[in-house]
Amino acid sequence: MNSKTGYDIKSLAGLGVAFVVIAIVLSFGATILADLAADQTSGTYERNATNSGLESLEEFSSWLPTLALIVVAAVIIGVIVTYFAMRA
């Protein structure tokens, strides 16, 4: 935020890119682990570790909508605070 010119919306590009990169990494990670699990024998240590990794990625991926909502809420709050700060 620059106090002379107000809120710079261009600074949000980094947040958007970071969010997209996280989603892509989770997607590729899940694809790779699923391919690994398909080639492993059921009940082995390797298969259990792969399944655990898949479950972890699924759990983290389920939080992406919540993280997006938090980022959007932070942006809206930032815009409102900057607006009222410039009026004062």
C-alpha cells in the first residue's frame, strides 16, 4: 500500500499467482502419487506411504476454497481501510 496514491490493486497479482501455483502443485502431486499407487502392491509399506501422501494432498486441497475466501476478504478489508484512511 502506498499512502500517497491509495491502494494499488496491481500488488495483488502476486497473491493470485501464488494461489494458482499452489493449486497446480497439489494437482500434479496428486496425479504423480496416484500413478505410483497404481504400480504398487497393496498392503506394502510403499503403498501405505503413497496412500498417506494422497490423503494429505486431498485434505490440503479441500482447504483451497477457504483459503481463497480468506484472501478475498483480506483484499476487501484492505480496500475499505485504505478508502477510509484517505478520507480522513
